[in-house]
Amino acid sequence: MMTDDLIWNLLGHKVQIDLDTGDSRRKETTIGHLMTRDPVSHSLVIAKMRDENNIETIEWIPSCSVISIKPFESEEGSGSSDNGVNAVFDKFFGGESEESNEEPEEDIQKRALKVVNYLKSHHLDVVEKPKGTFIIGQCARFERPYHITNIYCDQPIVLKRITKLLQSID
């Protein structure tokens, strides 16, 4: 199985997943844009796109069914639709992708720096990942546009403590 960092770099990109069918004579693969991977069970979620602006289906793949995962390389070349896929995901889940573009990039970056410095001053480990996401204490994720509501964590007590700490930042 791939490491967390390699999976992280594939998020939003088109991937090919080789599946274990239980029969060594029959091979099966699936192709779609990687949406997420569960950090505990390592199950994958991919989006099969109807076109570059619409998701046709969402597919959940348990980790026990995954033999390998790799970037998908098509004949006409890939990467053309990878740039807008995150906006399509946000639209699918009712995200605020259009509203976040109205705020100046400089203000978003200042807010991120302010929050990260505040967390570090309280002795929390904060690591910047690709695509502008920060990992707080190896378990919480802090994403654009860097408001308190953009902190995600599978451990409710950790999330509650981080958000309570950040409420006093202003």
C-alpha cells in the first residue's frame, strides 16, 4: 500500500486502482478521481466523472480490495481536468468554492499565518502539506479559507480543544 504522503499527492487526480477479485485468473481495475482515503481503514473514495464539470458516481473501495493504486495515464495525456476537480468536489458537496474566491488571496494567507503562528505559540506541531493544507498535531486538518470551521479531525475531543483554543485568537 502507498504511504500517506504519496496518497496525499494523488488527491484530486485521476487514478487507476487494481482490484483483488478473489480469482487470480480475472483482473479488474477501476478509474476515477481520488477524493479521499480513510486514515484508519485506508479505504478509498473515488469520483467517476461524467464530464469535467459533473460527477457521475461516487465509489467506495475497501482497502482489502486494493492491490495497487497509480496515477492514470491516458493516451491523450492527463492533467487537463485535474486542476478543476476540487471545485467540482466542493460543488458536489455544497462547498463554498465560489465565495472563497471573492476574498483576496493576501487576506487568506495572512489569516492562515496568524492561526498557524498562534497554534505554534501554544506548542502545537503544525506541518504544511501540499495544496495549502496544514496538519495540526498529526491528527487535525486545517484547510482554505482558514476559518475555524475549516478544521477537521476524526477525534472529537481534539477538534473541540483546538477550536476552543482558536476562539480566543481575535
